Amino acid sequence: METEVLKELQKIRKATALASKDVWGVEDASLASGLSTSTIYKKVHFKQIPYYKRGRIVLFDKKEFTAWMLECRVKSNDEIASEAASITVTGSRTRPAPFDSTVQAGNGKTKKRGRRYE
């Protein structure tokens, strides 16, 4: 019973210490995200997560890390329904910009993909 209470107190201490820091280490990032430290290191290795490196020490900016965690927002059913209704009414939706197929060559000339330099 006492060990469980001590573990909970340690978790509370870590959480309050984590809230006061602006720069996190791997352990802090692991605690904040719920990911294991090995998963954090893998994401750093494959550059899937924003990080800073000071020698061998990996550091995370608190704001950048939380923004990364909140990147993949899923829309609610109400948001999807209202978006569908606006598309139905207006007949159009916002689309991404078309792919630009021009390529800048090393000599400063531009060309379309698959064509000669112009």
C-alpha cells in the first residue's frame, strides 16, 4: 500500500516538474506523450519529430513537441456534416494548389519535367 502511494507521489512530482520546464529531455518527452523512450529515439532517428541536439543530448522544445502531438486532428461528425453541407450549397470546396512541374536546373534555366530546357 505504501509503495503504491509513493509511486503516485513520484508521478505527481514528475508531472509538476514537467509543466515548469520549457525544454525537455527524452524522459520528459516520453512522460508527456505516453510513448516509450525507445519510440522517442526511433522518431528522432528517422526525423519524424522536431528536436534539438547538443552533442549527444537530444532536447525538445515544449511548445514544438506539443504542437507535433496535436498535428493529426480528426474532425468530429458535426464538423464533417457542416463541411458537406457547405460543399453541397456552394458546389465547390477548397482544393490544394496544382503541382508545379517546373524544375530549376543548375545553370539557372527552368524546364518542364520531361522537356528540353527553355
